[in-house]
Amino acid sequence: MFARWGTCLRVALGDAAARIDHIGSTSVPGLAAKPVIDIQISVASLEATDAFLRPLTEMGLVYRADNPEQTKRYFREPPGQRRTHVHVRQLGSFSEQFPLLFRDYLRCHTAAANEYAAAKKRCAATFRNDRPGYARAKDAFVWDIIRRADAWAQHTGWAPGPSDA
């Protein structure tokens, strides 16, 4: 699913997208995940909305201008299509690097990925009908993993690999 989206996004955005990456749980092979594709598009500036807003909406993606996170611009799948979250973030920002480091750490550390999967399942069982509660409940584990991922990054000199699309 990501490969198809990635190709279409690369064609639509061209050089406006410095990176197009598969992020989130579906980007980690074998990790328990909801059937949601998360895509991160890295751009030079969030203020240059013309560079990405029109091409994304012309693809049918729905811009969520009411998104409360000020460090990204957020889009959803076209109506009737599989759930897809598109996060547009500024290249090199903390909010752009965070999901890449988190993903890469879990890809390289199966035990941590398994711990995360178990925590997600516990939170899902407890907060079955409470999405905000589920997100809050898993936050402590996410921050524990990112702390470990940062130590790993410092030790290995981690930097994001090439863009996925």
C-alpha cells in the first residue's frame, strides 16, 4: 500500500517533497498494527503550503486544517479509501526526525518492537472504545522507546537513510 502511495506522491509533489517515508506501526515488519498507512512527507517549510497543499488535495487527500498539532499539516485518505494518514512536516525538525528514529530503532530491535506490540495490545484492550485514552496510555512506553532509540542513535551515529519514495 505504501509503495503505491509513495509513487503517486512522488509524481505529484516532485522536488517539493525532500522525503516521503512510510512511518507508523505498519512500517515495522511484523509489528502489530491497525490497518492504517502512515506517510510522512518532509518539506523545506510548512509555510509554503502551495508547494504541497494543491497537489495533495488534487490527489483526493482531505486536508485537515483543524489539526491541533502545529508542527505538521495533516491529510486523510480520499473518501471511501483505506485509512491513510499523511503527515507533512518540516525537514530536519524534531517532529520529522522522531517517527523516523522510532521506526528505525524498532526495525533494528525486535525485542523492543515486541514490547511495544504487547503494550499496544494491552492499551487497546483497556481503551477499546476510547481512542484518546488509548493514545495517552501508550505514551509512556513510546517515550521509553524513544529514550532508548536516542541512546542507540548517539552510539551508532544514526541518521535517516534514503527516502522511501
